[in-house]
Amino acid sequence: MSEAAETKPRVKLLKYNAVAMWRYTFHNEKCGICRTHITQRCLDCVSAGNDVSECKLAWGRCGHCFHVHCIQKWLKTTHTCPMCSQVWEAERITGHNAADEDDSDDEM
Ligand SMILES: [Zn+2]
Ligand SMILES: [Zn+2]
Ligand SMILES: [Zn+2]
């Protein structure tokens, strides 16, 4: 019995059943930050001439999807999803060809 810890640290919600809840539902088909379709490269990659495979997609717990490059820039100033203003928590990073990425799913 210790009463020393009066100030509890803020506990973050741990991942719960992320795999089971995962679904390829596109809530938004365009990146909410650069307005480019998420199957395309972000504007930075277009101007830099990067291949589309270098421009990954970041999926948030809220279901919104952005280019990794876009959300990384966004998160430098704020930590909420640009689309729904929930606290941004990246759930998954995929390539543009999301169907190729089945590292942990046991069903197609
Ligand atoms: Zn973008
Ligand atoms: Zn990019
Ligand atoms: Zn969101």
C-alpha cells in the first residue's frame, strides 16, 4: 500500500483488437490534407519525383487515411485528425496497393 503516486500518468488506450476491426473502408478517398487522391502520390512526392511506392498511406484509428508525408507534416503542429479532429493515432501504414499488405491477417 503506497500512497506515493498521487499523480497518475495519463493512461493511453492500448490497441484493442485492431486486426479484427481492420477493414479497408475508405471513409475518404482523397487525402484530407493535400486533396490528392490517396491512390496517388502526395504533392511533395509529385514535385520530388518520388515513386508512388515511396509514398505510404497512414490509416488512423478514426478511419481516415492520409499520405504519411502529409500527416507527418500535419502532426508537427497538431495531434488531431484533420478530418474529424479526434486525437490522431496511426493504426496502420500501408502501401498504395493495400491488398498486397496482409502481414498479419489470416483471412483475405
Ligand atoms: Zn496528402
Ligand atoms: Zn508522399
Ligand atoms: Zn479522422
